[in-house]
Amino acid sequence: MRTETPQPIRLSDYRPFPFEIETTQLSFQLAASATRVTATLKVRRTGAAGEPLALNGERLALKSIAIDGQALGANQYALDDERLVIAEVPDAFELTTEVEIDPSANKALMGLYMSGGRFCTQCEAEGFRTITFFPDRPDVLSRYTVRIEADQAFEHLLSNGNLMEAGQLPGGRHFAVWNDPFPKPAYLFALVAGRLDVLEDSFVTMSGRTVALKVFVDPGQASRAAYALDALKRSMKWDEEAFGREYDLDLFMIVAVRDFNFGAMENKGLNIFNSSLLLAEPETATDFDYERIESVVAHEYFHNWTGNRITCRDWFQLCLKEGLTVFRDQSFSADMRGAAVQRIKDVKALRARQFAEDAGPLAHAVRPSSYLKIDNFYTATIYEKGAEIIRMLKTILGADAFRTGLDLYFARHDGEATTVEAFIACFAEASGRDLTAFFAWYEQAGTPSVSLTHVYDAAAETLSITLAQKTAPTSGQPVKKALPIPVTIGLLAQDGRALRDSEVVLLEGESLTVRWEGVEEAPVISALRGFSAPVTLTTDARPADAYVLFAADPDLFNRWEAGQGLARGLILARAAGAPDEVGEERYAQALGQALDDPAADPAFKALLLALPSEGDLALAVDPVDPAAIHEARDALRARIAVHLGEQLSRIHGAMQGDGEFSPDAASAGRRALRNACVDLLAADPHAENVQRIVGHFEAASALTDAMGGLSALLAVGGEPCETALAAFHAKWRHEPLVLDKWFSVQARDPSDDALKRVLALTRHADFDAGNPNRFRALVQGFASANPARFHDPSGAGYRFLADQILAVDGFNPMTAARLVEPLGGWRRYVPALGDLMRRELERVKAAPGLSKNVLELASRALD
Ligand code: 0A1
Ligand code: ZN
């Protein structure tokens, strides 16, 4: 809670901690409302003589404190709400503290808390300080031994590393002792205690060691962990093959918990997962869930090297582990599921979340230079743009030099807490290139715009392309540098033949002109292939060129991108009151041809069928009028649905019935295509189409189909929709993960009554604001995924969101803060809406007792 104006933490203030904590012994006496934690730290001075020992500690009731067994008197230390300071300490000593904490009262879900009657922890970024007094910063690495004692009802007692000892105790209690041989920062500490079922397997590493794998889940749910376990084994193998990284302990454990603020956490040897990202069966998980489970299991596992073995010196370096690990998980998913489709999905997500963030007042550098609460920086910019930077590094240096640089990084910094500078230095050294200018990608916020203009000289058979870049000012960064931007370019003939293969042009200054000789005919330019840099591209190409690319670009990303560009142009023309009906027919026809291509992958066709999202469209206009965008997009959907109605129905029919469920990419692609057809058919809701959609929903055996049907029925509305919603609820009311989806699909209700429905759902017996999954399904689902209804001209949507932020901030600031973003872009909206958004932000900011988390974001949004 706020007592005074909080002071920002700055990168430039970094100082090493003046002590080393060689070993950390923790002893837990677990009890739901009064857990005792005894910590014995072996401390050695490494900094200047006379420096006091300052430890972080919050919400801890100190019971005793001693140095080398001698209790300290109250005048020998100073204690406030945030730290414990001992002014005079020897150069080497053992500090023992005993504290009491209350896990059952911990609704912020940081530190030690209860979920489903079990104890669990979340320590990243700064949760460990609510468990015991400690230098809770990532550059203090220590070897941990952890003794856990609890009632036998808490059957499994888990922590990091290897199990050393376990046994029974009098009074119905038992204990376990764990030792983690690898020094680690406190944020990687974890503890779990409770009744769980376990699914076990093993993995033989490349050097022949056998690693035991255990996935712990709610009793009765072990079969739902099979996919995650399989994904884990594939990740372990892939990391050996792709990056030469071998697992280092004899045991790797994953635990699923239902109450978790984020997705999952890479604690050493004991990953903790939000159950929504671990449990999957065909009836209870969609294909998107399977994809996410595969990539998040991989992500957390890959952190073992990029994050755990080599960690961050301070939290400003967060992208060092996150950007690199996202890059690694995206590369894994591309290998598992097909590079083009994966790339399209990754770029869609980047644009939806990161480009939006970069375009508003919450824009920040991938490596920021100050913060109030680091929790607020677990953002799309640090994760996704951080991954794009690594990808560009690979594109610029080439795969071989990139791998050599990464190998050097692993060899040189293993066991360290390091910086982005040290990381980049490895690549500069390995490649012999000067990467000084490249570093600006880490320090500069905002999405660069690149413009491409060309001159074709038919007589001389030359093509000149000029690329120019510009980045608009962002808060605190009025002047922007030119960045090195790799632009991958290929050339096609008007009939779609390839004229030139891809080559990478590196735009290093403000602008650059490159020439191609011997170009015998006027080419169609395919630029930024594979989305080679996180920029927005404008070109002087004729609209007709986009149809050539849409039909024939061998780069599938750009083929998809051409279709999106055409659709974007048509929708925005309509939204601006100048519909291009001829163009719309032509687009529908081209889409129909693409759908008939027997060589194209169904997953790719499904992506072609999805029009740019309303959020994506909003990024292309200024000011944004969400209602106009929504209507225009709906109108194009309807036109396509009418034009392609028969074809969509035919494809839908042909994609039905693939026998036994398989989560593999090809089967998921078929389901994606049939659901994309259903989604479009709902835009032309005549009786036959409605019947097809109802049939699709009722026949669904996989959740992907049931959700596709339900979502389409929400677009149709009326009695078929209400009947389906009621049936779905009756069937799944006891399955929390499926019920979350029942809430989120209704949050996206496109009808005028959406807010009424959402408000009613906040009073539903199954709604629980204390559970982040359920809360986000409804509230974030509405605010982020239903722009037309969230931006209701009355401002009621904004008021609803602000009320929810304030209500949840009272007990879970991290979850509350993540809801500020939808109001953050207020300056980009038409003034009537922007003013209402700003007013709600002001109301939030002025609320008494606001958390630092929400205060920081609301203030930045209003700046
Ligand atoms: N390091 C995790 C992300 C994470 C961060 C904070 C959390 O606290 C609630 C939880 C998870 C990852 O990248 O997966
Ligand atoms: Zn991560």
C-alpha cells in the first residue's frame, strides 16, 4: 500500500551486493495460516569494510535473529516494512532468522500461498522477500538446502534439486530435505506441498545420463498431463540437437496449479505451471491450448540454460533471459509445427500485443532504464520484441556465426548473472562485426516505419529500391536513432514466376538505395519476407501487385501478408465511408482461388480466411473509431460469406470426421480450417448456415470444434445461441478450465448487449475474481478482445473495467495492473471516446490505497 511517493529504481544506480551468500539453509514448518521459516545464511563480505548488511523482507513477522548463534538485541538491527538492516557485521558469519508468515491470507499469489488446498510458491520477480529475509535480487546466487515439514495430509513435499532425505515424524507429520547443487538467485526458489497425482517418465540425455521426469497434477488428472510430458521430452531432445544444451540434474519436475498470475515459472528443477498451460485432453482443451502447452513447456525447460544457468544481473536485463528463451521456444515450435504457419501466428501475436503497446504511452525499451514495479515489465515488448531482436541478429550474422556466438555466451557466462552487453559482445566477437549500432534495438522504444520506393528502368533492365526508416517519438525519447534493419527481399514476375531469390538488405542509416541488374521485366517486389524485422512497411507497389504475391509468393509469410494488406485496405476504405465494392468482390474471388489450391496446407488456408483483427486495423488509423472499424470488417466478412458460401460449406463438409483425435499439427490444421469456415458462415446467417453451425457445435467431440461452434453462435445470436450456451455450461460446470472458456467466449459477444451479459456474468455463481484465469477470461476477454463493445460511446465499458481494476487491486495488484493497458491507448481514439477513457484512468489513479503496480501504469498512461 502507498504511504509516500514511490521512488523509481534506475539501471544507472546498479551496485553489486557487498556480500556473498555461499549457502542458504531453509527450514519450513508448514501450516496454512502460520508457517515458520528458519533461514541460515552463510555470509561473506565481498564489498567494502563497514558496509551494513541490508536484506529485503516484506510481510514477515520476525521471531528471532542471531549471528553465529548469538541472538541480536533490538538495537543491533533496524526493521521496516521493506527491509532488515544490520549495521555492523563481521566479514564472514552465519545469520539465522526465524519468521512467521500466513500463506492462507496471501491472495496476491506472490511468495508462498495456497491453491486448491496445497502450498505453492511464486518468487519471480520479488516474491522471495515475503518468505524470508534475503538479498532478493538476481545477482546474488546461493546454494540452497531446504527442509520441509508438514502434516502427512500434504503428501508430496517438493523443492528444487535432488531429494536427500525424507521420513515420518511423530504427531502425524513428515519431512523432506532437498538440495540444489547449482547456485541460483532467490527468484528461482520453489516449494510445493500437497496431495497430488504424478505422471512419470524418464529421458536419457546426450551424454547417457537418465533423468527422472515427474509431472504433478490434481488427483485424478494424471492422464491430462501426458501431452505436456511428451512435449517436455521433445523439448529436451531438441535443445540438445539445436543448441547443444543438456539437462543438468537427475530429476525434472513440473507441478500444475490452478491459481497462478502468469503462465508458468522456470524454478530450477521444479517448474510450476498454471494448470491451463499443462492439462489437455481432446474434450477439455482446444488445439490452441495444445500449441500453447507445447511451447510453454519448452519455454520453461529452455530457461534452464537461458535464465537459470546464466541469469540476469538485475531486472533491467529481463530480456536477456526472456527474449532469448522466447526465440528458442518459437524456433522449437517452428520445427514441430511448420515454419511458415508458426511465423504467421507469432507475428499476429506480436502485432496484436507488442505493436499496440509500442504505439501508446506504455511504450518502453526492450531494456528499460527505470521502473517502479518490475512486475509491470513482463510485457510483450520484453518477451516478443526481445525475441525479434535475437531473430534479427541471426538474420544479420547468418546461422553459423549466430550459433558460434551463442556457444561462446554459454561457455563464457555459465554460472553467472550477466548483462545484455555481455551477451551482444559474444556475437560481436564470434562474427568479427561491430554491433554497437545494433544495441539501439534494446534501448529505443517504438515500432520503426520503413518505406520502400522503387524505380524500374526497362531499357537498362535495372531495379533500384530505396528503403527509408523513421521511428516516431515515444514518451521520454523524443529523438530516435536509425536502427540496423534487415529487410529480406525477393522478386517475382507479373505471372508469379520467381525472378530473384531472397536476399537480405541491411538498412543501416536513415535510408539506403540498392540496385538489381539484369531484371528483364517489371518485377513485383516481395519485401520483408518472413517478417525479417519488427517494423511497419509501406511500399509504392500497385494494388495489383498484392494479388500476384497473394497467389504466388513462394514466401508463405508474405503470401499471407499480401492478403491481409488487401483486406486491411478494403476495410479501412469502408470505415472511412468509401467502400470499394469492386475490390471487395475481387478479394473474395482471390480468396476462393487460394482455398482451392490443393497444395496448400489447411492450417495456412485457415489463416488466410481470418481477416485482420479489429485491434490490428486500429493500428493503421488515427484517430481510431472502433465502431466504424467493426462495422466495416463485418461488412467485408458478410460479402466474403455470401460470395464463397457454397465453397465454405463444401470445405467444411470435407474437413469433417477425421476419426480418432490427434493433437498433431496436420490434424489441428484441418480443424482450424473447418472452424474458420464456420466462423465466416456466421456472417451470412441464413437458415441453412445456422443449421450447419448448430450441427457443427452439437457434433463436436473435440473442444476446438465446440468452441468454434459456440463462438459462431454468439455471432448469430438468439435462441440457438442461448440454448448452446446453457448446454455447454451444464456439461462443463465442474471443469474449471473449460468453464473459463465459457466465460471468455461470452466476453467476446459481438452483440449490442455484450456488456449487460458480462455484468451479469460477474454475478454468476461460478465467477471468482480471486482466480486469475477466471477473472481474465471474463474481464480481459471483454476489454481486450471485444473492442467494439468495450468502446461503447456511453463509456460504460471503461467504467466497468476501472471498477474491476480497483476491486482486484485490493488483493492482487499484479493481475489488476495488467488490465490498465486497454485504457492506455486513449490518445489514439476519437476524442469523444479518448476523453472518457482518460477520465476512468484518472479515477483509478486517484483511488486511495492504490498498489504501486497500478499506480505506475496509470501514471504512465496519463503522462
Ligand atoms: N519467468 C516466467 C514468467 C513469470 C514471471 C512472473 C511470474 O509471477 C507471477 C510468473 C511467471 C516465464 O517467462 O515463463
Ligand atoms: Zn520466460
